[in-house]
Amino acid sequence: MVVLVRVSSAFTATRDPSLPSPRFPSSSQTLAFKFSRAYSLKRQLQPQFRSSIVASNSSGLSPSRPRAMAASVREALPPALTSTSAPPNLFDGTTRLYISYTCPYAQRVWITRNCKGLQEKIQLFPIDLQDRPAWYKEKVYPPNKVPALEHNNEVRGESLDLMKYIDSNFEGPSLLPDDSAKREFAEDLLTYAGTFYETIVSSFKEDVNVIKAGTAFDYIETALSKFDGPFFLGQFSLVDIAYAPFVERFQPFLMDVKNHDITAGRPRLAAWIEEMNKIDAYKQTCHDPKELVDRYKKRFLARL
Ligand SMILES: N[C@@H](CCC(=O)N[C@@H](CS)C(=O)NCC(=O)O)C(=O)O
């Protein structure tokens, strides 16, 4: 089945040059969502869909890998909105997720939305952060950052909060287990995500060694052993989503710049990356590693 959604002609967006590939026919300004029969069936069978986050062996996948979700959904991405783009019809009941295609925090929420199969319910509104529309700060989200979610006449921000908000307030498979020990561990790991980022980024300034970054990667290697993997809580969850965009960037950057393989001596991290790369809801948000490395070089090495 193919659903075509026409974007208001008020949009005068240009394509974000950072988009991994031109997947959107900007001339027609049409979003095309393709839903496979499997996905439609899953949605009809909502209770089963909710509980079937664990893949069956018959699928040939790891038992704890999320199946279906958005694996069967292919989405054409809209171009980023710029300073010349007209605002959308704000607070008209549409649920909008404002992101930047290059922002790892926004990517977390985008993955969450994809994993829950909410491509129809939550529309992506990419913002060009280098050429931001003034109305974004004035009318949508005064902190002027992405991600932000417009839902029920309110706009919320902060990626970790938004991931949880979407998980609890929308349909789709639950991305946090009920088990209290796992929930507690999830909170610890979500809290650590900030330290993880800071520790690794601060190691970029070190000349040759990556000892400081190593402590952060060792932390997550140990965390991955707590439950029967390959994911942090055993089964796929918000925790995996919170870390994935950052590991996606750190791995090729540290390899390129410091010739450091973050998976060497860390078999669980290697297995986790491999499993993450099988998840289509995540893969659809991923970038060309070379682009990521180039962006990080400009951002972090230029200042050293
Ligand atoms: N703590 C925020 C961080 C969001 C953030 O820093 N977003 C960046 C893009 S990656 C941004 O919007 N920067 C624009 C600016 O700071 O002006 C979250 O987790 O959502």
C-alpha cells in the first residue's frame, strides 16, 4: 500500500545538503510512505504487535531483536525548513516532530517514533539549523533547539524526555520493560549517556591516547553484560536508542582520527553495534560515516 500525503504549498523548503541521499522528490513536495502488508497486519493486530517486540526464532533473528516495528516501513524524507520557509499551521492538531537530520539528540526521538511505527501519526519537520526559520524560536520552541515535539497544543523538548513521552503516550510496542530492576538500570544508563558523550568528546583533545574515551566505552561494555544481551536491558529499549546516534559518530571518527577501534577487546559492544545495524527503524536515520567524520573533524579538530 502506498499513502501519499501532500505537503502544504506554503512550504518553500530547500533540501538539506546534509541529507544522506536525495530521497525526497522536492519538486512535488510529496511524502510517500510505503507500508508493507506485514506492517498493516501488525497494526490490525495491535495487542499482538505491542507484545511482539521480541522477534520469533522463525524470523531468523536474535530472540531479543525487535521485529517488524518500522522494519517494513520505507519513508521518503522531507527537505529541511529554512529561513525562507513559511511556518506550518501550528497547533492545528497535527503532531509534529521538529528535528535536524544531523542532530544526534533529534535522531534519538526520530528512531523512537520509527520503532513505534508512528510514521503516520508523528510528522517529521526537519529544520536547517544553519539557516533556521525565525518562526521556530518565536512560535514553536523558544529554546530554539531540536528536537521538539508539538502534540496536544503543547511543545516539549529534551530528547530523553521526548523518547519517554512518545513511548508512554502513543501506540506501538513498549520500549521500556516492566521489570523494575531493568527500569532502574535503564534510568542509570540514560543518566550516564551525558557523561558518556562528554568523556569521549573531551578525549578528542588528547594527542594520541584514547584512555579517557576507553573508560566510557568500558562502562557500556560492562553494562551490556548485565542482562542476557545483545541489548542493554536484554531486549531492545530506549537505552539502545539513546546511545546509538553517538556510537554511530564516535566509531568512525575515532577510527579515522586516532586509528582506534572502539570494538577491539569489547565483544559486547561489537555485537551490540551489529544488532543495532540490523534495525531498520534506526538504519533509516543513519548517515554516511564519511559525512559524520567530516562534520566531527570540522567541529572538534578545528578548535584544537
Ligand atoms: N539536551 C538537548 C540537546 C539538544 C541540542 O543540543 N540540539 C542541538 C542540535 S544537535 C541544537 O538544537 N542546537 C541549536 C542551538 O544550540 O542553537 C536534548 O537532549 O534534546
